[in-house]
Amino acid sequence: MPSLHALSSSSSFFSVSSLSFFTLLCQPCPPDPFRAGPRGNRDSWGGRAAENSTPMSAGDPKNGRDKPEDSLQVAQIWPEVERAECLARGAALKWASGVFCRPEHLERLSQYRKRESQRTASIHTRLKSMVQSYLEGVGWGLEQLRGARGELKEVSQALKRAGLESDGNTAGVKSLERMREVSVSHRQLLAAVSNLPRLYSVRSMVMETERLVESRRLLEAHARLMDLERWQDDILWQLYGAAGPAGSALSPEEQELVGRYFSGVGQLVDALGKELWAVVSSALALARQNPTPFVSAVRIVEREEALDRALLEERGGAKGLSRPLPPGRPRCWRTSFFQVLEEAVSARFRSVSYLHTRGPGLAGHLSALQHGIMADLATVRHLLEHCVPPHYQLTAAYLRASHHCLHAHLAQVSSWDLESGEIFAVLNWVLHTYNSPDMMGQPELEAEMEKVELGPLISTEGLEQLQNKYVQSVRKSVSEWMHKALHVELQDWQRDQEPDTDHEGFYLTSLPTIITQMLEDNARVALMIGKSLRDQMIQMGLYEMENLLNRFREALVELGKEHRRDPSKDKNKFYLHYLLASISNCIILKKSTLSLQQQQSSRSAGQFSRTPPNPLAALDRAVRRACRLVMDQLLLALQPHLPGLMTRPWLVQGDPTLKLCSVLELHLELYGHVRPPCRERLQEEAQWQLVVEYVRALMQKKLVCRGAEERRQLAQQVVKDNQQFREILHGLEGEGSVPEVNPLALLPVLADFIRLKDPNMLTLEVSGLAAKYPDISEEHVCVLLDIRGDVSRDVRGAILDLLEQSAPPLPAGYRPIFTDILVPPSIMAFCLTTAKCA
């Protein structure tokens, strides 16, 4: 166990050692002019500690502190050194207190001292090398500045000497001004003397050149003209050079003088150009006779183009520093050549006669244009193309010019108020003739057409407008023809003769033939232009067909009203026949409509209108109306014989049934002149009409059985009538057109109901009747029970309860028959019956 003396001595040692180390760490370091901050201060005191490797005590005056005067001097040089020292001391105390917080940590004091000593030495070495490199650079820079200052002194002295010499020569330069003026005047006089012969001969050369131009000796005239222009250019250049340095501009007097001498040159240029363009514009017409003038014109154009190009290359520099271009240059005659050629092509178009352009003559006009274009194109390809350089591409230029002229001309033609035939001629010529092998589609022109990117003769919008105008024009014509055809049809209905029949014996009139042929012809003609126009024509035709059928249906309604007002008129003798003919006509129109719809593209159906036409619905409405009128006529024919049914005489003799069969047979024979499937539909409706009227007569309760014998006779007569009806309608059954619920099957069922001997079995009979004919009502059953005359109140109540409880819904596809048969209201007696009173 350590003694108290040892503990106190170790504590004393720790205290002294710690204070000594703190004193060592907190010594001020010398200021660092290159590095400042906590890290630099730390390195400084670390280095100082490394140098003072001997132990130091707290009271040692040589403990590394600076003298007060040294600190004051450093603070004066570096104002912030005092603050930096305080920060460094604080950082050192903080670090030392953390590292040497325990006595045993003092064992590593030598390691820290050695490490800090090495770090300080390294920093001093780097500082010395850096300061040395900075000093070397500063010395080299000072040496360069000394050399530059010497050279500047030499240059300044040389400039002073030059200025003195220049001042001495000023008087000599002034004495040369007079000599310069004399020199300029001498050059002007020399130019005038040298150009006098040319100036005197200018007028004669101008006159000779004019004569050559008038005689169309164009090459010679152009050669003389080039000489005159060269003389004019030389004189102007001499005057420019004599005017002073840097090509000063001529005075207005000098320019006027030169212009007066060469006034005829500009006129010659205009005259020669006029002759050239006259030759070029007439090349298409005169190439086969004499192409020489055209060749001369092309050579002159090429000379002018080469001269323009050479002058621009030679004198196209900066303004004021190069020789100016001659007057009127550049002429750009090659560009003018193609402009004149285009005007000539346009004139050829205008030369085609417009006297008969409007109306039927438009097709002939377009044909004349075609022949004229192809003839001129052959002239260009086979003659003129060989008279020009290859880079002219004269054929392509003619194609562009003719296409442009055609585009403008057809735009003008399209703006006219054209009729359908004229619009068709334009569309057919633009879409088919122009690109056909007879025109631009020739194999010889394929290469040229590939080089020349020609747009359409008429834009897409223009073509759509033309097609719309064509459709509207044709629609107006179709509407008028349909109106006339319907008027003729209405007149045919009043004829005092039977309608015409076709080879199959079906009734028909001229209406469907006219309509069908007109629509099919229009669709076929429109297809010659394109499928899109064909589809538009078909849709337009379907619209007009729908309108026609609506008017046709209205006409049928009016015909029926007129016939009902006076059925006995002589002009209505063939009323039924023409109704049947109308039904056949509708069937023909339906086939035509389906054919047109099949021709129409599926994509374009409904494309040209928000509400597509629906002629089939209009056809169905017209057919149903005609069939209704036919049934009304059948009912009108049956009406005189219906009151005789269900009477005592009928029960004995059966005469009304024979008359009904006769009327029915006559009508069914007429229905045979109607095209299927309407023929079968009429026969079926006639069968339903007959049965409904027969049962309605039964429901009138005109005949109430007074016993079993009368019930037997009534049932037997109903069965007999049914057999007669079936014999007339036997053809229907043979053709398989009898409906699922045959109305004639109702008559035997009713006969069995009446014939039934046991009234108690009526409940079962009524149940079967209601199952087969679910539209039968309680009123109908009550009438049947009344006709029997032997049904008690209890049986009647049971039957009605059964009907009320069952009441099955109508099955799908079932056609009601009792719904059309109204039961007459029962007559309430004034008092009870006699039996009840008894």
C-alpha cells in the first residue's frame, strides 16, 4: 500500500510537470508572413517546443516567452498578431488539457515533442524554398522591366527625330501641288487625244449596228455593240482614273458629256433585246422552218451571261476600291430568256380559241389544249433542245411553263358557273387525260417528269370544290327527273287500263326503270373520275331516293283518300292494280338501293353527312302503306257479304261464304302479279283479314244456339267454311308461306268449343284455347259462352276465374288475332228476365 508521502510527491510532480508543459505550449511563436491562422500558430509553438527540448520550470525566466519590446514591435508590424496569439494559446491549452488530463499521460510527452519538432522543421524548409522561388521570380521580372525601359527610351528618341524631319519636309510637299495638277491635266488631255478617233466613229458605228439589228444579223450587231460598250467603259475608267486618287466619282458634267456621246448605245441594247425576245417568243412556231435565228439568240444570251459573270468576278470587290461596272450591267439575259419563253407558252395557250369554251365546247377546248401542248412539246424536245446548251434543260423549262399556265387557266375555268357535263370534262381531263400515256405519261417523258417536280394542276381543295359542285349539279338534275318521273307515275295511276307487266307477269310502271337507270348511270360516270366521287354520287342518289319514296308514300295516301271518297268512280276501276304495281316498284327500287349500297365503300358510308340516308326505311314505310291500302280494298270488297254471316239463312244455306271465297280468290289472283316477298305478305294478310272479319261476325252474337242441334249445325258450318277457305289458300300452304300461328286453325277450335256436349268440360277447353291464343280476353270467352246458350252461372264463373288466374304473357313472335276483334258492348235490360221474375 503506497504511503502518503509517495502520493503527495507524485501529485507535486504532476503539478510541476503540467505547469511546465503548459508554459512550454503557450509560448508565443514568431509571426508567419505567409501563413496565418490557428494551424500556423499551432505549428509555430510546436516548433518552438521542439527547439527547447530541455525541461523547463514554471519560474524559469528563459521559458520561451518573448520580450515585451519584441511583442510590441511585432504587434505594430502585424496588427492582428495579438489576436492570433491569443487564439493559439487558447487552442493549445484546450488541446493540452484534453491530452494530459491524467498523470500517466505525461509519459507520452517526449513523443509529442519529437513529432511537433519534425513538423516544425518541415514547415520551415517549405517556407524557405517558397520564398526563394518568389525572390527569383521577382528578380527576373525586375530585369525585364529594366530592359523594356531602355528600349522605350530608344524608340522615343527615334520618333522625335522623325517628327523633326517631317516638319522640315512640309514646305517641299506644298511646292509639288502645282506639279500634281499639271499631271492630272496632262492625263486628261492624253485620254482625250487617244479617244478622239473612237469618239468620232461612235455615231457611224451606232448607225451601222442599228442597220444590222433591223436586218436581224444579230451576231454581227452584238459584236459591234460589245465594241461600243468596251469603248465607253474604257473612257469612263480613264476619266475615273484622271479624276483623282482612289477612283473619285465623276462630276455630273463629265457624266453628262460621256452619256451624250454614247447615247445611242443604250438604245441599241434595247433594240437588240427586243429582237432577241421576238425570236425567242416565235421559236415554237418557226423552229421547223428556220431555227437559225433562235440559235443566234441563244449564243448572244450566253455571251452576255459570260460577260456579266466575268465583270462581277473582276469588279465585284469593295466599293470605291475597284473598277465600277459598265452602265446597265449585269443584264441577266438568261433569266429574261426563260421569262420570255414562259410568256410565249402563255400566248400559245391564249391562241387556242375560246369562242366555244363554255357549254359543250369545253371538252373540245380541252382537247385542243392537249394537242397544242403535245405538238409544242415535240418541237421543244426534237428541235429546240438541240439548239441550246444542255444546262438549259429546255424541255423541263417548257413543262414547268405549260404546267403553270394550265394551272392558272384551269383555276379560271373552275371559277365559272359550270354545269355537270362541263365539270366532268374538267375533272376527267385533270385526273386522267393529263397524266395518261397520251400526254405527260409518255414513257419518253418519264426522265424529264422526274427532274421537274410539278404540283397538281388543281389543288386538293379545288378538286373537292369541283366534285362538290358536280354532285350538287347532278343532284339538281336528279331531283328534277325524279319529280317528273313521279308526276308521270301519278298520271299512270289514273289510266283506264291495267298496268304493264314484265316477262314474269309482275305489274310494273316506268318509275323504277327511270330511277334505277338514272342512279346507276350517274354512279358509273362518277366512277370514271374516282371512287370518292362515285361514293358521293351514290350517297346523293340515296338521299334523293329517300325523298322520292317519302313523296311516293304521300301520293299513295292521297290516292287512298280520293278512292275512299268515291269508290265507284270509273277512273278508280284499276285502283287495286296500280297499288299492286306500286308495291312491285318498291321491290325493284329496294334491289337497286341495295346494289348501290354494296358499290359504296364502307369507309365513305356516312362520311359526307352527319345523318346518312336511309332509303330502305322509306321503302318499308311506302310498302306498308300500300299493303294497308290493299287490305282496305279487300275489306271493302268483303264488307257487303260479311253481314250475312252467322245468321239463320247462312246456317241453312251458307251462301255468304261462297261470295266471300269468290272475292278472296279474285284478290289472291291479283296478288300473284306482285313480286315476292310482298306477294306472300299480301296473301298472308288477306288470310288474317278474312279470319278476323269472320270471327268478328261471330262475336256479334247474331246467332245464339237454342239447343244441341243448333250448336252442332253452327260448328259444322264453321268447319265447312274453314274447308272452303283452305281450298282457296291451298297454294299458300304448298309454298310454305303459312305463318307459325295459322289464323285458319282458329276456326276448327271455335267449332269444337261450340260443338262440345258437356258444359263441364268447357273449363278444359277454354284452358287449351287460352294456351294457344293467349290474347283472348274474358269478353271473347263470355261471347262464346253466350253463343252456346247452355252454360250455367257456376261454370261461367269457374271459366272466368281460370282465365283471370292464368293470363299467360304473349310469347315472342306471336301475332295477336283477338286483339283486332272488338267485342260489342252488352245491352243492359230494363228489368229482370221473365224467368227470374217468375
